[in-house]
Amino acid sequence: MLTSRTLYLFCSAAPPVFDVARVIEEAQADGWDVCLGLTPTAARWLEESLDGLAVLTGHPVRFDYQRPGEPDVWPKADVILFAPATFNSMNAWALGLTSTFVIGVVAEAIGKGIPTVTMPCVNAAYVQHPAFDRSVQTLREAGVNVLYGENGFVPNQPGQGRPEGYPWPLALHAADVAHGPGGSGV
């Protein structure tokens, strides 16, 4: 399928990351050229699948910054979807702590005006920490579409996660909406 729009799909280490191949296929069926970026822990979780995921996307899977002088191996993003985004990733991003590739790219995307959607994957104990609500608010104020709460991800009790219930279709739909009508961008 010829694609004319590029989706950066970024994932943290949360159980829904194990569905990423299916999510990539669904995005590709919707006309996206998908580039997959992972936090270092997510890359370790998917280590045995990284080569296959690179073949599936047609791009190297990235989880580390490129070295100075190395060419960028990905096309420019039309939209970034960061899902699942963990408690750590959400807070680091909101604070601008860019020690990992994925957080660095989404932090910079705010300044570049790249439409960005995120959907957390956190349990109900984590969201009681005051930093989480502040991070959600900070990212929303910066223009990030945070799919959390009534119209997004609703946390489970600790130990009662249901990765199969993670609302991937909602996240992919939000990426389509962020790209704009008729595939013309924002």
C-alpha cells in the first residue's frame, strides 16, 4: 500500500506493548507509514521481536539516540502516537527530562508543532501521586492530546491490569484525527 503519511509509534514498557505488531498492521492498513520507537526497557521486553518489527515497518526500530553526524534513518513524522506511556515516561516528558530517545523526540515535537497523541497505561495507585495529574495538565497545556480519563485510558487497580482491554483503537483514531481531514495534515 502506498502511504503518504508517517506515524511515529512510541511505546513504553507496559503490558500492551506486546500487541505492537498488531497495532502496526492496523495503522498500516489505515495508510500510515509506521516508525517504531521504544523506551530502553520496552526494547528489552521486545528484544527477540525487534528484527521482525523492523521488517514489518520497513524502518529500523529505534530506542537510542543516533550518534552525532549519523543521518536520520526515518522520514519526518506527520503525527506521533505515544502509547502505552508509563508513569515514568509521562512525568519525564512533562518535566523535559530527555535522557531517552523517545522522550527526547516527543519533548521536541511540542516545539516543532508535530501533532502528538499519548495514552497512558498506569495503575490506580500511580495516579494518586500528585506528579501524575500535574504531568497530564502540563502536556495538555503544551498541546498534546492526552487520552486519559473518561474519554481515554482508565486505570485499573494495581495487579489487575487487562492488557487486552487497552483501547488501542481509540489511540489510532486520535492519531488519524490529529493528522487532519482528508490526510492533508494539520
